[in-house]
Amino acid sequence: MTLLVVAEHDNHSLKASVRHVLTAAQAIGGEIHVLIAGSGCEAAAEAARTLPGVACVRWAEDPSLADGGAENLALLVTRIARDYSHVLAAASAFGKNWAPRAAAQLDVAQVSDIVRVDAPDTFTRPIYAGSVWATYRSTDPVKVVTVRPTAFDAAAGEGAPAPLERLGAEPGSGLSSRKALSLSQSERPELESARVVVSGGRGLGSGERFKALLEPLADKLNAALGASRAAVDSGYVPNDYQVGQTGKVVAPDLYIAVGISGAIQHLAGMKSSRVIVAINKDPDAPIFSVADYGLVGDLNEIVPQLTAAL
Amino acid sequence: MKILVPVKRVLDYNIKARPKADGTGVELAGLKMSMNPFDEIAMEAALRLKEAGQATEIVAVSCGPAASQETLRTALALGADRAVLVQCEGELEPLAVAKLLRAVTLREQPGLVLCGKQAIDDDANQTGQMLSALMGWAQATFASRIELQGASEALVTREIDGGLETLSIRLPAVITTDLRLNEPRYATLPNIMKAKKKPLDTLTPAELEVDTTPHLNLVQVFEPPQRQGGIRVSDVAELVGKLKNEAKVI
């Protein structure tokens, strides 16, 4: 059994999610190959060679693969997928984009966003925003699987450099091209890989207070900043802050929820965090039902006190 | 330009899903069903394109049981011109839905397919991408802004990890909608009445010559491990003490 992990990268370095997907691949078992597809991505391919437990890095280099566009990447994956029992990727905006395309071209089902490997052909995934889990057994010859990164630990350490195999270029489909990319600039850790996340909800009352109260706390803890959908919809922060079913799923060591009531769709995005702290003035807020430590009170007083005490 | 909008009938988003006692599925009997919220956003996007004079006809399509007619009537009440039901019993996997939609797309020849990025029941996030692949078309997923540039190109801004990406895609194409694209309208009573008279055709997988046999076997549906609520602390000093000495996370 040989598995292909399709790595997310920016042509220079690998995304943190790759090591989480590797752990899922190791749980399935078998020889692991990594695909690096991009343009000017030799540095990413080199970095992949020393990932732990990787037997081969397949490297595809072409201008048509530069921006990770779904159409061209899916054609490439489809071309080589018959060599593999499994094709794995992170269930990120990247993996969600191209993986179903490759699965359809292979005429196989995709198992999305798995949180558990039950057997090499059997996987568990959350449905209904995580209210329910479902276990599926795949009957397909190639299993296309996307992995929820936070459900698997990052594979640690380095391995002996794996051989690098260059793949032939794929003619670009010309169906789509990137016109603009605007990434939020931030000195903070990325939300999905941060060890500590400070998240704010509508209880903050305004974008100004969100910033004034939560940024100093996040600075003290070297934390990423997150938000509930209610805070995003109220315009306090941009959408890429959103934690929840329709935003990002996080599982840091410490999650501090400030002024967040705890709607089901928010809980779906953070309840796998190791330690949860909730600060809310409403003692009956549902967030307290998942919090390890709850503090009832006025966040305008509590948050500055907490920042000062750290 | 004709726009095809696939819509799915799902358990209403206000209702908490629970597994059936025997673990063979999710309990749906007697519960309120609604149009998938992401599909409402797709329908709204189609309606706005039509209102802007950039689309001529909106066709809603649903693959599912006979009761999906209700969802299609909702789409018609919102402003779709016609509806197509591909009537199927039993579980349909995203790949099967994509194959059915491909057959409908070949019949209807739309210039654009607009669908929700995922359904809130199975959360698969696959069908739009699969349909696009089966058609050999371009795709733009997770759209937060759509601008048609005539009949052969669209500019689509997508919500990706850490920011936004704008793609130029060749039409026809499949675009899947994210939350921030728009706020869907409600159907008005006069439009609900009018919708009852709009055409709704019914097809079957056999007529479309599509095999919908599942590729996955459902082993079990169950409640996930529950997180236990913890304790209340009385002040910041106690909280910091617990985080340092008990949880050891700071």
C-alpha cells in the first residue's frame, strides 16, 4: 500500500498542516509519498524530503501550477493517483478546492474532513457541524481523503532525505487564472496552528473595543486572535478571524473565549481545544458548558486585569 | 445567460441533529426541513444577476426524495423561473449528485452553475467541484464576490485561508458560494402563491442514465465524545493560578 500526501505550500515553505496530514497517513499505514506541485517550488520540495517517514517526494514544476489552481492540480493528481491506495490532503481551503475535482475525475467518492482513522479503508468524520460523527468504509480502489489538521498531532522530527522524483509538466487547462491575492498581514501566529487563541464575540460591543481589549492580551500570550461569527457579522473584525463551522476549526492548547455566548456553530470550531477559558457576563451562556474555567463578569474589567496578571 | 442553481433539502439549521437509536443515520422523522442556507445564498446571487440584466433565466434543480418539491417551490417563490426535480430515494453521495447535475446541465446548457459551497447536513463540500470536473469546466469555490465580464468570463473573489484570492474564470463554470456573498431575501406571500403555478418537471436517475450506487458504506452514526464542563473561578487571580498550576498552559 502506497499513499500520496498532497502538500500545501507557498512554493518556498511547507504549511504546518502537512505534518498533521502525515500523522493521519501514518495511522493508515504503508509507504508515504509527498507531492509538491508549484512553480519555483524547489525549496518546498527540498523541505519535504526530510519530513519524517516519507519514502519519496514527487516534484511537479510548471507555471500552470504556480497558484495552486484547482483545475490544473486536480489533473496532475488524477494522472498519478492510480499508483496509490490513498490520496490525502488537509481539509483547508486548499484541499477542499481541488480534492473533490480529482475524486470526480477518478470516479471515486471523497471522504471529507476526517477526524479519525478506524482502518485503512474506514474513517470517521463530523457531520451536522460536529453534532454527530459518522464512520464510513470506502469501497473505492483509490481513497481520496481530506484530513482535519487539528484532529491529528503534527508528525515531529526529521527523516533521512527521501529521493526526489521530477514529474513531467502538465499542460495548463487555461480555465482559470489568479488576478489578485490579498493576505492579511499579521505578526501573530496563524489561527489554525497557534498554541494559544484569544477569541472575541459580540460581547465586545465594537471593533475598537475588540482591538483595545484583546490585542494586549494576545500579545502577552503570543496568541492568535479569533472571533465568533456574530463578531464578524457585526463588522468588528474581518472574516478570516472567524472560528466555527463556517470559519476555521482550531484546537490550541489554550482557547480564551471573551464575550462569546457559545452558539453551536462556534462550539463546532473550538471544542477540541485542550483547555478552554470562558469570560462572559451571562452565567447561563452555553460557552460555559464546554469551558474548563469559567469566569462570570464584566469583560471590560476582567480582560485588562488578566492581561496585567500575566 | 441561463443560470442553474442546485438546491438541497436539509434538516433546518436551528435543529440539533441526533443519531437514530440504532446508529443507522440521523433522526429526521417529523423534523423541520429547509433549503440548505448556502444554496439560499447561491439563489440570491442568481436573482441579483438576473435583476442586473446579466441573466435571463434561473432554473432551480434538486436531487432527492419527492419532498424536495417543497424546497424547489421555495426556490420558485424566491424568483427562480422553473424547477427540475431529479427524484431519488435513499442516500445520495456527492459524486452521484454531481453526475445527476451533469446530466441536467447537459440538457439545460446553462452559462453558469451557482451552488452553495457545502450542505449543512453532510458538510461534504464536494458537489460543486465534482460537477465542474465532470463538465471539464472552470470552478471558483467559496465566492464572496462575483462579477460577470460578459458571457465568457467572470471575476470571482474567493475566501481562502488568511485572506482573499481573485480569479478570472472562463465561462461556463461552476461557482460555489460562501457566507459573505450576500444576505438572501425572504419569499413574499404573493410570490409564494405565484410559485405554485410555475413549472416543476420531474426526472429520474434512470431517465438521465446515471448510476447512483454509493461508493461508501455507512458503518455507524453516533454522538461524538462530549466535553465535560469544568469549574467556575471567582476572579482573575484564581483563573491565572489554575492556568499556571493545574492546566499548566501558561
